[in-house]
Amino acid sequence: MHLTGLVRPYVPGQWVTVKAFIGRTAGSTRRLRLKPSPNRRYGRFETVVSATQPGLLHLAVTHKRTAQMRGFEVSRGVASLDPRASFGASGAFVALIQQRLAAVHMYIPQSGVYDQKTGLAIDAYHRLLGHGASQSLDGLTVSELLAGRGAFTVRYPGDGKHVEGNLSSQLLALIDGSKVQAIYPISSGKPSTPTILGRFHVYLRSPGYLPDGMYYSDFFSGGYAIHGFDPAPDYPASHGCMRVPITDAISIWNWLSVGVGVDVYE
């Protein structure tokens, strides 16, 4: 973590001591000379602080009184999170990742557990960024999430409440006007049975399972539908429909209704 501090006023020849520790674990101690700001009204210091383990990182900055400047001590606490997580993990870091996924409109219940829906949301985020399909969380993905990178481009904002299926990205977005509500990974039609392209509306809905395994289906053109199915792999594999994972199907169904627009494009 990059730590920067300002002290007013700037007095030449002064030093501060920066201590960092977690719990009773001894941390680092650094003595830093105050440097003048460009207008010389403030003293400035900076350093890099690293945590040796997850927990509340305590930072204390002190200056011993001198003939030229009074003494002071300032302390702050900063959460230090373990940036490693895989399926089954839980805790503050996983909760943060879920919050950041929701901030870029991935469909992700805030369970605090790295579960199947978290993996699917990470997969959708990778597709959005053009990084391929993967449910694994790596350092690059964490950095991009924390920076808020990635946005689904709405092609038909004038369609009001509608969904857009971007087959190039293998993503389905629930949209209200120009505002994205939720993004899901899909598996569209395989090359021999491609998904129909165009602008349609939901005309028929079927809850639960159909005999062929379709789950909570919204039909938008003939036999083409948005529906849950197992499997819904991370590549085009359907007979023409837009498949979604079973675990995502009901949330999409609850958002849709007869008459809602369905725009499908590459």
C-alpha cells in the first residue's frame, strides 16, 4: 500500500516515524524526512507499507517534539485482505469481489461465499473484458474489478425495458432504457444451429422444466427462447436458443414478461 501524508506547516529538518503492525505481530518501522510541498506550506512524506497477513493493519505516524515544531501522533486502521480466493472461500475479500462485480452489473447475489454464482459472474466479467471465459479469479481480474473497468455497451437504448444478447461476447444483458440491470453468461447456438439475429419480443413463457430439459423458458421467435439448461457451457453449443445456467434462469424469468423486447446481434 502506498502511504502519503501531509504535515502543516512545513518546517525544515523534521522527521516522522511510521509504524505498521497487525494485532500483536510486529510490523515495519520507518523514519522519514519531511519534504516541502511545491508551495512550501506543507511537509510531505510517503512510503510503501506491506501487510504480512490479513487483518486490521494499524498505522501510526509520530513526530517527536523539537525546538522548531510540536510533537504529534496520528493513527489509522486499514483492512488488509488476502487477495487469494477459490471456490468455497468466504470472508471480507470474497465479499469485496462480489460487491465490485455487482458494481459493473454482473448478476451476483451477495452471499459472501465464492460459490457457483460467483464463478459465473467472474466468467461473465472475463467475457465482457474480452479475456475469454474462465471462472477463476486472478490478480489481473482483481485489479480491473477494483478499478471499475468494463461496461456493457447498450445498442438499443430506445427499446425501454428489454434484453440484449451479444453473441460475440456470449453475454445476455437485462436493460431498462440505457441502464444495464444485470449481465449473464450464455451459450448460444452452435455453428450448425445458429441463434437467430434480429429484434423480437417475448411472446410465450413456460415456467419449470419442459420435457427436453429447458428450464423457465421465454420464447421470442418460434422455438427460439431464453432458458436455463444443463449444460450451458462457455461456448456456443445450443440448438439455437440462448441457454443460461440453471442457477441463473429464475432471476431472468422474474425480470422478463410477455412483450419485453429481445435484441440479438453479433
